[in-house]
Amino acid sequence: MNELMGARSLTTRPVVTLGGDAVAHVKDTVFDSAAGRITGFTLSGRGLWSGPMKEGLPWSAVHALGHDAVMVRDRRGLVSTALLTVHRETLRGRLLGANVVTDAGTEVGTVLDVVVEGGTGGRVVGFRVAASRRFAPGPARHRRKVYVARGQTLTVAGRALVLPLDAVRHVADDLSGFTALLGGVPGSWRGSLS
């Protein structure tokens, strides 16, 4: 399994060509919720005062998503940001803060982050969630933050994500535990998502 990472951690990650040229920084991650994968990135310039770029990076132009950089073959793969985001959700735009419920009607909590697979996959494998009190009991002042798998199916309805009940039966408190959990839970994300 490739390294798992939170999509929020991708913000400001440099976009670098295989030749070593820094092209831009990631501004936001773009998702296709139905397909359960990253479709690209909106970009910002490299300088301190640089703003958003009119070009975005489609996933098809990504060579690899690494811990320290997003690698591309060259900058010719960039496309218009408007083309990249049409009919897609950005992390900040629609997914963060979305309600999570199961297909059995159990409230899970709200999305804090989206967990994606690095390397060449770009698959959404789960979510970091501020768990509802009924889902993960704990003190009212500090909501428990847990990682839940996305399961085989994912439905987006307005500002809600609907996950299969089987996917949320197993939770982890940290990303390393979640990685181990996904490696040991049959059908948690592998198979039909490839």
C-alpha cells in the first residue's frame, strides 16, 4: 500500500517537474466523489506574494504524489482551472465540514480531512471525522477525532456523505493506526476502486 496522507496536508506542497524545476504550490485538492479519487489540484504561484494561478494540475499529469512534493513530467500538463473544477468538489469548498452518516441512518460526525493514497493512485480511502457523541462517546468539550474508511460505495448528497455501515464499524485514532486498519479490513477500499 502507498503512503496515506490527509488532503489538507497537501496545501502549499510544491509541484516539481522530474527535471527538478519548481512549477507552483498546491492551493486546493479537487475530488470526484462518485469515483472516490483526486482529479487534480488548483495551484498558486511560488512566491510569497503570488496568488492563485489560472492553470490547474489534472491528476492525469501527476507522475507521483509524494510526502514532500507533487511530481509532474513537465509543466505542459497544466490546464485551465475552470476546466479542472467543473462538476467537481474542492476540499475546502464542499467536503470539509460535511456531515457524515451511514446508509443505515447513523450520524458519524463531520469531515475534518480527506485521507488519500499517495503514489500514482490518488484514491480517497477514508475521512478524518469529528465524531458525533453517539458514534464515539467522550467529553462534550473535546469531540473525539477518528479515522473512518470510505468503504466500497460513497454517496454525496448536498453537504452530506453517506458511507456504508460496514465501513465505519472499524475506526482508528491516528493515521498510522488507520493505515494498519486498512491493511487488515477485508473489502475496506481495495478491489472495486482500482
